Amino acid sequence: MQKLVEVYTPTSEEFYWTGDDNEKKGRCHLTTVIATFCLLLLFYYGAQYLISDKDDFEGETKSIHSEIFIVEQYGIASSWRTRSEMLSVDCSLMFDSKGEIPRGKPMSEHPLEMHCDAVRSRVLPFRSADTGFPIAFTKAVYMDYELLEEQLTLSYALENSFCFAVDKKAKDLFKRRLRRLALCLPNVFVLDEEVEMDRHGHYQNQVHLECMRKMMSREWKYVVVLQNHDIMLKSHGELSRIFAALNGTSDIEVTSCSRVRCEPFLDTNVERLKLCPPSSSCSSARLRWAKGAQQSSLSRDAVSFILDHLNVESLVRQLNFLNEGADEILLPTLAISEIGFPGGYTAECLPKKNTFITRYSRWRDNFTRCASGKLRHYICILGTGDLPFLGRSYHLAANKMMPQVDYTAIHCISQLVFNRSRDLSSSIVRENFYANIHAVRYNRYLANIDNETGSFVC
């Protein structure tokens, strides 16, 4: 016998609400919706944090700093690391300027194992041999961890040092990955303090100087200052030869600074800025404004001069008041002002631009003039169409190359650089070129000024 269930049906009167009741019940429903939405958000971001995009942060948690670590157990790779989406790419075809070069593919992000053994397995097999010429790298970063790990791998040698300054606005997963990277490798550092950086250069001088200070306890002869999407064009062995040819000269781009950029309110009085010690000869000098790319290569003597002899705090603080280009003035100005900057340059050559080797960029006013068809802040995003030039360029790094636009180009130039680290005979470094760029010739002139006749020829 079928069981009957009585169903209650409300009357029409029970659907009638007074105005007050309607307002109260409306508020109740609104509160419920908001609370539910907040719980869903909390659950989503909590899951993102705990699952960490399916990254594996479990397993080994001890720092490499506190354990006996045998590098040799990871072996030496003979070919560059290749992601699954690059398996069908023939990079040798990309450097032929006479042939048709296909457009590149973007990077597909993958979950990563972030326990220390996995991190070391991705980095250490591709390490370069020590050259006896250790180099440091400082990088201001905010995104694309996988790209940064690959670039670190490309320049990795046990004698080198690496420091990352992380934008406070960066995603939590990105920060966790970077900090784990530093936990697992003895020569990688991440600044504890995070500051808000932006594309106008605010606070970038500050973080790079802090990175340099953090690495001063290690041995290195030059430091390369880079940004998030700078891609290396030279191997560790090639960089060592290039910096040896610079012979203590710092590579800093120096161009004239217009009144629009170096605004009249900026103080040039060294004494008021308390830039130099009171007893030093530079305390009565005035600054000569110049500007250039933030990317640079500084000798250790130059870094020691900035950190230990000068007090740049007031100067850096006033540069942060600029609307744009806050990171483009400090080093060029120090390099040409008569304050005794080691391995610097001279204001007498302005407005003529010096030869600058650390960064290559292609400035354009229209995306149609970029090989990739992509433009960002008037700089072409470099792609496969730029590889024939990049493969033979004298520059140390290229800006900008972005994995979301063209990862194929990044993979192929990195493979080329890696191959040169394994086969030194394939290097195209011409030491004589680097030994005769403007700033190196100028410092050689200063060293022999007692035996020279006439003035320096810019």
C-alpha cells in the first residue's frame, strides 16, 4: 500500500509581507549572500594557499646551509632543460636570418615540486664550471617563477651569488617558491623585507643596494643588476672573460638628463645631501645629473664605494619623489660626478652616449615595428624574429622577453647560451671589443694621465 505524505501549502496571506517585514527579510537575505560569498572566497584562497597550485612543498625542509651537501650527486647535464611544449622545436632554424622564422609559443605553467631535492635536481645538473672569477646577480622581481628559476640555472655556478628583491604585491605562491629556492641553494638569497615597486622605478634603487649589501659577505668581482624579464645572452664563462676585459670599469649607461626627467627641485649639493664624509675631497662637489637604464654591471670596488664610503640615503629618497624613471638616475649620476667613483665615466662626453653592454632593448613607438608584434612601455617584447641578432649580440642580457608572449625565443637563446657554456670554442666573445668601449678607455686614460698628452677623446 502506497504511503501518503501530507504536503503543507501556504495560503496567499502567508506570502504577504508588510513593508517592515520585507526590509528586515531583505537585509537578512543580503547578509546571508554576503556571508556565503565571503566564505567561498576564503575557501578559494585558502585552497590556493594550501594546495599551492598543486606544488609539492613537502619532503625535505632542512636548509642546504645546515647540511652536508654533495653537488656531484646531481651529475652534469650535456643538453639544456627542455619543457614538454618545446620538444618539437628545432632551435637551430631560429638563428638563420635568411630563412623564415616561425612565431614562438607561450609557456604553459606546470605544477612544480618544491622540496629541496627537486629544486636542486632542476638547477645543479646545468651548473657552469667555476672560473675563478665569481659574479653576483641582483634582480627585482614580481612574477614568472619558472622563468626566473631557468635563468638562475643558466648562470648558476657554485662561485656565483644571486639575490632577489620581491615586490610586495606579488602573488603568495610566487613568494613561497622563491623563498624555498633560497632555502635549498647556498648562494641564493631573497630579501626579508618586501616593498612595493612599480614600473616607474620607485624603491628599486633601494632594494638593489640591499641585495648588494646582503651579498658582500661572499666573494665576487662584479655584480649584474637586472629586472624580472631580462634574459641572459652570455654564459658564466663568457661573462667572466668580459668583466676581466673591463678591468675594474663599471658598465653604466650614461645619457643627458633633461629638465623634464631631472627636475629642478632635485638637490645637487653633496654637502646638504650628506653624500660624502665631511673630511673627504668630494664633500664640496656638486652632482652632475645623468640618466640611463637601471640594468648595469658594477665592479666590487664601485659597490663598496657606494655602500661603505657614500651615504646615498637622502639622494635615493629624493629620487623616489620623481613621477617616473626613479631608478634611472642614481648610478649614472654617481658615475659621472666628480666624487671619486671607481671605474666611472665623465660628464665631459655628454651628450654623446657611451657604449653600454649590460642590456639590449629595442625601443619603438608602434607595435608593428616589433618582430613579435608586441610592445610594452615603448619597448618591443622580443621574440623568435629577434633571435638572429640576439645570438650574435655583444650585450649581456636582453629586455624584454616574456614567456606569456614568446617562450620559444627564451628557450632557444637559453639553449644557445648553455651550449656555449659546454663548448667554449663556440663562444663569440671578443675581449678586444670590450677592452676598448668608452668607459674602459676613459679609465685607462686616467690611470696613465701622467704619461698622456692631450685630453680624452670621447
